[in-house]
Amino acid sequence: MFNTDKFGKITLEVELTTFCNLFCPGCKRYRYENNTLHKNNNVIYNQYLDPNIFKHNLFEGPNSLLWKQIEFIGTYGDPLGHKGILDICEAMVSSRNKRIKFFFHTNGTLGNETVWKELAKFCNIENRYITFSVDDLGEDNGKYRIGQTWELIERNMNTFISNGGWAEWKMVIFKHNKHKVPLIKEYSKKIGCKKFRSVLDYNESDRAINFLERPITLATPLSDNFVTLPKPTPDHNIKCLSLAGSAIYLTVNGDILPCCMWNASRSESHETGAGKEIYNWLGKDWNNASKHDIKTILDNNRYQKDFFDMLENKPLRECYSSCDKTVGSADTLEAVHDFDSDIIPEHSTQSSDYDTTSQTR
């Protein structure tokens, strides 16, 4: 799957934690049904990645030279919810890999002023930055990002930027805010963001935004809380985005998976469907970075040989549903805006360049 003898080629997406303080209806943490948010009973909430995986494995000695870019996004949590985030930054910048690129996504409400001042020391250039996922201004931002405190977002963004931090503003476009793109872009420029990017909502969250009762009271988990994915057809034609971009995924418990879609599907159900397929294919803990050296994991036959055989001969449902050329829907539509232009650019998929920032909100 990867040539570990070549340096600076692999992109690693990391889920630092499954903690988040908001109730976004499109999030995998929840399931929206009957105008109610239900807990996802397959998610273990409030987990935190062991920072020693970075200090004593991924960025220890020559292992640090494997990485081209580290993306702290997460399927179930906000990276700023991890109290060891500064130690992880230190492990990266003090390693032998002086060219390492990294960024963090956040809803902007977490972290105190001290954390944001310190983060500005690490994330202060174009290839080391923070992406603030903010869709609107003031209380209107809470229409989707339910539970947000706008004053905290303003404080944290201003603290980070005023201390030299490099900030990107990412806006998810819904029906209720699409007319505000120019206004929000101009505001992001005013406060000092270096980049403004928009992503089209792909979870069809408008109904939940309009009909969810506030404040949120999470309902009992649903027993059938998993998605049934279609079985691959004999004429499948899978273009694996992980292989195309030399990218892998680190879960909050230390497992190395091919991508975030595997992580999401694995958590849907351990007993049936796509989740069971992934558990059966992976087997035991040979791929856990808290127990095994990262090169040993990547050089394992499971990734060096069996993964290719699986894609070609007997693809898993998740691979077929996400990355088949005729079925797959892993890509989102996004656009980077020019601060000096009033033209709203066309939103398009980024899969040809494999920009994994397009894989998540």
C-alpha cells in the first residue's frame, strides 16, 4: 500500500478525540429522526488519543520522515477538545521532519486563550494552520452548529490571529445562509483570515436545521443505528482515494485504517453489514500504533498485498459505496474564494488532487 523506504510521501488524517461540545445534526455522532437527535449507540464518546503515539512512534527518529502532511480533522470529535494538543504540536515540530505540514479543524468554541496563543506559535504559516468551521455570523451560526457560543468563537479566532496564527475560514453552505457568502467572506478577511473556503452541504441537513426542537435533548440511542450499504456488483470499478493520495487514517484508539470512511463504517455496526466486514477483514490488533511500530504496520502484508486483492476481487461495501467510479460519493463540492473578487467560484470535487480537507465538514 505504501513504500516506507521513501520519505515525505504519506498523508495522515488523525482523530484526536471523540469529544465535541456541539450538536450538529449532520454529524456521525448523532442520528436525526422524527425531528429528534439520537445518540449513535456505536460511538464511544469522550475518548482521547494517547499523545505517546506521536512522541514515541509516528515522530520518533526516522519515522517522522514518512509524513508529508498531518490532518487533524476527526469523524466524531473536535481536535481542540484534546488537552494534549500542544504536546502533539511540539512532537511534530521538534522531529527530524522539518518540512512537515499540518492543520487542525475546529468549530472554534473550545480551548482557552492560553491554548490559542500557544497554537499560534505552531500554526503560523500557510502549510501549518487552523481551519475554523464557521457557517454564519452571531447566533445564526447556531442554526446548524447547535450549542455554539459566538463570543467564544470570536475570542478564540481573534486571540489566535492577533498572536500571529494562520487561519482559514471554512463555511458550509445551506439554504438558510447561501445568500450570506459575500458578507461572511468579507468578515473573515476583516478579522485577518488568510483564506476563505466554502463547502456545499452534503448531508441534506436543511430539514433538521428547520425542525429540530431547541434546546437539544439527546434521545435514547436507536437499536438499528447503522446504514445498510449496497453490495458490490461484479463490474465494480473502484478508485481508492486513499491509494491515490498515499493517505491513511489514525483512529482515536490508535488503529491505522485506510481512510475516514472505514472508521465511520466500522463504528456503524460490529455485527452486521459494512461494519462487520471491516472488523472481519482487519482481524486482530496488528494495526494498532500504540502497540506496533508504524513501519511494521504499513509493511504488513495486509496492507501491502491483501488490500489490493480485496479492492480488485472482493471489495468491501464501504469501498464500493465510497470510491466506486459509478457509485461512490466520498467527495464533496468545495471552492476557494478570492478575497479581491466578488465572484463566487464554482464548487467542484477535489478528488483528482486528493485533498482530504474535502472529505469532512
